[in-house]
Amino acid sequence: MAPSQLKTDAAAIEAHLAAALADLPDLPVTHAMRYAAQGGKRIRGFLVLESCALMGVPRDQALWPAAAIEAVHAFSLIHDDLPCMDDDDLRRGRPTVHKKWDEATALLAGDALLSFGFELVADPRSHDNASVRAELALGLARASGARGMVRGQALDIAAETAPTPLSLDDIIDLQQGKTGALIEWAATAGPIMAGQDPAPLAQYARALGLAFQIVDDILDVEGDAALMGKAVGKDTDAGKATFVSLMGLDAARARARALHDDAIAALEPYGARAENLRDLAAFVIGRNV
């Protein structure tokens, strides 16, 4: 089942990251990097490891891009938490990096983790073919930068002060960059490393990533309703459009379930070998839908 395998893979990725970070200089910025790289479900890294296993890529090679995507994800969380972004005090139940150290250290730690992600994915131990490593690095650059995650974050920030709320198509476009791009890179790392067609796993990842965000919106609305006594289904973030505010709670749930079915259908070419990826889709939807 995916939850138990998720924990196993998360522990392996964390150990690999810790070992890779261990020889960095003894400085506040490197302590902050290690701190930020700890914890979390490691869903992106899980997708790398499972897509690699599906393609027969050795696990000792797969751990390098799996750790790389988690380093990049940690960078994004540090920057998201900064006062100029979400201004959060806690992350995963602990003080955010800028609270535990300071804003300058947090900024530098995030920058360093982004670079470190590329260092990991380009390491010759990830693959003996330099062209494959270059393809992975190019894809990661596109997924994390102005074509992907950064673009999505910029659209999200702009939406907060836009004169009119985003449309449903706008939100889908935003989330495909902010969340979906790194998920797609993770799911296609295996076929890229194995020299296979990444299209089925790219289709799986696009459905999974969108379902993940819809379920997050559902959880946010229901959590706010429980805490504040609001009617479930109403947008609790005034002025900011979400999947729930635009579609309604029941329709959002139905869309998430349909995306789950799309993700499962994309895995048909792999048969029983893709069971862990099927379980992950059920885990994502099963959080509340």
C-alpha cells in the first residue's frame, strides 16, 4: 500500500539528503538547509522512486533525483514562508527558517537548496549517461522556474490583488505551474532515466497534481468551516477564487474523483507493476473526498 511505502521511501530520501548535506561547511546557512530539508511526506520524491522502480532503474541511482526534487521543494517552502510571501511562523509544526534564524539566512538557504537540487540530479552517480543527466536537469529547470513553479507562484501572488477573481481555467493554469510542474517532473524521471516514453506517467501526474490541489481546497474550506462555524462550501479566503468557490463543494469532490480515475487509466500500460502509484492516487483523493 502506498502509505507504508510512502513512509519507507520518505525515510530513504531523507537519509540520502542528510548524507549529501553532511559535508557542507559549518555555517548558519548550511544548518538552515539541513533543517528545511527534514520532514514532510516526500510525495515528489516518492514519485521519482516509484517511477524509477516501474522502469527498472536501480534504487541507488533513483535516490539522486528523488533527493534533488525534495531539495528544490524545500527551497520553495522556505521562500513561500518569508515575510514578503506568506509570512508564516510555522512549517510542519516547527518555526519557519526565517523565524529560527533570520530572513537573510532563510533567503540564502533557499537559494542554496535550489542549486543543491541541480547538483544532486547532475551527479554522475545518478546516471552514467551525461545526456540523460542533462535532460533531467533541463526538465527540472523548466519545472521549477519561470515556465513552472515560479510562474505559478507569481500568478498566485498577482491574483491576491487582482480586481476580479480568477476563472476556473485561470486557477487550473496557475496550479499546473505552482504544484503540477514539479509533480510531473518527478513522475517522468523514471522513464527518462530508462529511455522510455514518459507520456503515460506525465498524464498520470497532471491528473494527480490537479486532484491534489482540489482536495487541498476542500480541506481548507471544511477546516475553516469547522473552526469558524461557516457554511461548508463557501470560500473562506475572501476575494480569492478557489476550486471550491468556483465549482461548489460537491462538484469539486466529483472533479477530484474523476481526476483520480484519469490517473488510474493512465497507468494501464504498466499493469500490476504500477500498484504503488495507484495507491498514491487513492491516498491523495482519500484524504477527504
